[in-house]
Amino acid sequence: MPIQCRIIPVTPYQQNCSVIKCEASGKAAIVDPGGDVDRILDTVSNMQAEVEKIILTHAHLDHCAASDVLRQQLDVPIEGPHIEDDFWLQDLPKACQMSGFPHADAFTPDRWLEQDDTVRVGDQVLQVIHSPGHTPGHVVFHYPLQRVAWVGDVLFQGSIGRTDFPRGNHRDLIESIRGKLFPLGDDVTFVPGHGPTSTFGQERLTNPFVADSLHG
């Protein structure tokens, strides 16, 4: 496989942080490091990977609170999410305090991402899909060569992301899932922000929020 992926549940929210490594180059990206820095770095070491960037699907604390610490420690850039999530990043210290998380400073990514951008991990290229609804600046990372996507909190096995947070939008979320993700193919496996992996095809059949049978 061109890309190797290890999933590390982090924080009390058991958020699925991923380390994805390009096998050809040994270069790696950390996806959504919400916390537990030592566990993430142990996984990187066990994979014999060289982290070259951090990539973020969205700016909720359980997905990004350890990003700036890792950026400084590893001297690597942060890419993502979309700039519409900037207000969440600037509110990070307050969000951590309210949720009982360790303190995290507000930060700005080195690169904001937009629809149809690409992100390189070593020799491999991920496609960026702007998928608002859970947050306005949420993005999904799609790796077509291996039929896999990292979808953050847009879609889960048997469920979808919450839309009751500031600037969440249920209609936008459904459109992101059915209009942008499902057309990628039934055989695409997705890594959600929480819980087990699934496929878009399985969710089209059985998901009680976005199944084809509910939407014509």
C-alpha cells in the first residue's frame, strides 16, 4: 500500500487521530492531533516515520488542541482547516477551559485549505473537500489511490456530525455528505473523527440520517 495509516484514539473524547505515512519516502502527516502528544509521538516512532506536517479537518478542541505544541516540537507546518473555522481556533483557550482540557493557546495554521486544494504527504497526494455543516470550515482529506478518506466529524458509522454548535448547519452537512462524499464511491473506506471505520456504501444503505432510502 502506498500509504500506511495508524489510528490513535486521543483525549477523553476518544478522537481518532491518524498518522499517515508515505511508504516510499517515509514522510508522514499527523491528522487531527487533539491531545496525548506522547502517545502520538510513540506511534510515529514505532512507524519509523518522519513527520513533515500536521493536517486538520476542523477546529474543535478534540481535533486540534495539541497541534501548535506539535508544530513547535517537530518544527513542521499546520495545514487546514478552511479559514471559516478561524473563530474556533481563536476561541481554543476558552473552549479547553470550559471542557476541562489542558490549556491550549490560540493559533493560526501555516496554510488554510479550500475546496479542490491538494495536500502532499511524501510522494502521495490527498484531495481536499470543503465539507461544511458540523463546522463552517470543515474539510475532508480523500486519497483516491487507496480509496480512503479522513472525514473528521462529518460522518460516522451509523450517524452524522452534530450541528448545534455555533455556525453549524444541518442542511449544509447533509449536502456535504450526499453531494460531496458519497459520489466518491461506495467502496471508499472512511476514518471518522470518533468510532469505527465504515464505507460510504454502507452508510448509503443503513445510516438513519443520510441513507438513500430517506433522500430519494
